[in-house]
Amino acid sequence: MNQPYASCLAHGMLLRAGVDEYLSSRDQGWRSLHASAQREQPYEHHCPSVPDHLLVLHLDGPVPVERELPMGRGVSLIPEGGTHIIPGGTGFGVRLRGPLNSLHLYLADEVLRGVAAECGARDPSRLEVIPRFGDVDPALTHLLLAVRDVLAEGEGGNALLVDHLAAAIAARLVLRHSSAPAAPPPARKATARDIAPAVDFMQANLQRPITLADIAAVAACGPVQLTRRFRQALGKPPHQYLIQLRVEAARRLLAGTRLPIAEVALECGFASQEHLTRLFRRSTGTTPAAFRRHSR
């Protein structure tokens, strides 16, 4: 898979003076997308074409922006929540006329093509993403802000969630911002039997990082279909179910062993003791240490 961070570097927008990047996925090992949040001062820049798809979400505003694409130039006052979509393979120029807080996200083209095939696009290799200039798409904004929230947590162990968000963003682009209509999802509702191989795989691999692609391969489907099956059969997407499995495993170890909590975290696939504590409290309403004290 192409590395989206390489596309970020090639564009060079975040390497300019006057950019204060305060969140980045640079060192988090994400493969399906690269994301960063930054404060930008006014600038003018020309970006060469890169393979991956760029989405820029305005986190405040309004701010005037001028953009130049092969099909022409445009100037607009972009509100908070406005999103620019730059398809992969498109060179462009941009002039920011005021200070801006923004989220930049590079979505791997391979992810988009795979999701397009799942969504029923007739020829995913020829599907074209439609450029957008500061449009407001509430569903897309929600997904982009979810990526920002994962960045803000600043922890490892979130690759499955990031892959889920990347697939959801790709699906939104295919369904609402592309040249090809997509086929509706199959009518039959998935059952627990349909996802049993995926669940077994997750339970057997709690200790190691698991990606959405890993689980989808076991289930013999793509990430969008996998997520749909999990929601239908279990009422939650794969990344949330994996957290549930890991918290349940941690409960068993906390109650039945004397392993230090940091070791329990690693045994159950959490990135750190802090990661375990945050998700354990969210799931059970208490901390691992308090749970261990009251389980004896």
C-alpha cells in the first residue's frame, strides 16, 4: 500500500514556515491514512499531484481561500466545517488569505479503490473523485473529526479504529463525491454465524495488533461489508467489539492472576497501562486497579 505520509511530504504544505502542527499520525504506524491538525498562517503554495486523496477540514472560520485546479480558479469564504477534496493525481494551487485551524487527511488510493469495489462501482480503477471547494458535508465532517479525536488521544493500539474510519471516509467519497453511482448493499441481514470466523480470529490474536484488513481477509469480504455484518449481527463495528474482547480478557486476568497491570495490558493487546485504564474505565465505569481490589 502506498504510504499516505509520503504524499503529505510531496505536497509540502505543512513544511512551510508559519505552520504550527500540533497533532500528527506520523509516528503512529497508520497505513490507510495520514492525518495532522495545525494552525496555519496566510500563505500561497503550489502542490504537485500525488497518488492519494487529500481532504482539508476547516476547524474554524470563515476564512477566504483561493484555489486553482486544472479546470479553473475559484475564490470563496469558507466556513467552519467546510471541506476541500483534492483527488489523487491532481496538482493544485492554494492561497490562504487568513489564519486557519485545519485538519489535513491523506486517504490511500488503494483504500478508496477497494471500498469502491465493495460498494458496487462498475470499474473501481476508473472511478474519479470529484473535487470540492469548501463544501459542508455533515457526515464527512463527523468522520474527519473522529480521526482528529483519535489523533488527540495520542496512543497506539488504534490501528483497527483508524482503518474503520478510513474505509468509512472512502465509502462516503464513493457514494457522495465520485463519478460513479454505487449499488445498494445486499438485503439479507448478517447473523452471528456469518462473522464467526472473524470473531474467532480476533479472540485468538488479542495480544497482537490487528487491522481491519486482517479481519476482512478471514471473513472473505471487504472492510465495508465486514463492518456492516458486525453491526447487523452484534450491534457494533469490529473495532468496538475488539475492545470489548480485550476488556473482558483483562477482567479475567485482573481477577484471576497477580500479573502487574502493565503486563495485563500487554497480554490483552493494549498499547500501554494508560490505554487499558482509559478503555477499561469507559467500558466498566471503574479502573483496573479498583476492579482488582473489589474482585478479591
